[in-house]
Amino acid sequence: HDRVEYHNSTNQIYRTSDAGIAKVLACSGIIEFLAHEMCVDAIEKRVTDQDRFYGPVIVAVDSADARRKIFTAVRDSMMVPLFIDARSGVGYGTVLALNPMDPDHADTYLATLPKEGEQAPIPCANADDIPLLNAIASVVAHHVSYYYLKGGIFQFKESAINYTVVGPSVATKVINTLFKS
């Protein structure tokens, strides 16, 4: 439901010509331009906790309340084997990858969200954070490709990206592990 604003072109993939267009439509147009053989089915609507999702879901929203609504819909659908939440702020990024159908993963994920109505602890990204946003996108792509190459996700993974030190650093830790039987 969100629209591209002119300032989004300074720290996001959007072009200045995308201003005023729904972000999902602008993003799908950019993806189709960059990957000519790909067809994106963009759906312009606000997600509610009543929606149902199927397949992997990647979340890149700027509010904990929106994350909570999306996660509730994803968890209740029981058809999403991979959930990735990408977060960014000035100099820092976090990518969480998990199986939302696993109760331990779900509880761990929900504990990472601020309480309803509280703000996230770091401010939004700015134009200086473009390398950080590219690093976050790379971590997301890694989790998606790992999921498809390995046939599933069995661990809750949290990747922390820090661009406030000299040179970037990325650290990934496994929070929970599921064992295949």
C-alpha cells in the first residue's frame, strides 16, 4: 500500500521517476527490467492478519506493527516454509531467517519485535546507507538460495550487519536448530 516518495530514490532501489507509484508496482517494474525473463505478479494492498501466504515470504517494511501483522498471517497460514525479515537503520542491519511453522522459531522471532506502539531502537536508513542496504539484500539472497539449494530451513538464523566501523562486518548466528529425522 505504500507509495514511492522522491526521497526514496536516495537510499532505495527506486528511481526518481517512480515517485507517486505504489512501491510494489515500481519494484516489480524494476525487477522485470533487470531480469527480462522474470514475470512479477505484484499485488497492491495492505496486508492484514487475515491474509494467507504460500511459499517463502520476505518482509522489508519499516514498522514493527506491520511485521507483527504479516507474521501472524504467515504463521497462521501454515503454508510458508521460509520467512525472512530484513531490517535496516543508520549503519546497522539485521536479517532474520526462520521457519515460521516451528513454534520455537515463532516465539524467538516475536521476541525480536518491539512491543506494540513502541518505536524501533534505530532510525531509518539514509543515503549514506546504500552499501548497507546492498549488504542486507545480499544476505537475503543468500538465505533464499540456501533454502532452494538445501530444500528447506532448519535453523533460526540472525545476521547482523554493521557499517559503522571501518569496513563492513557481517556476523550470522544460529539461534535454534531443528534436526531432520
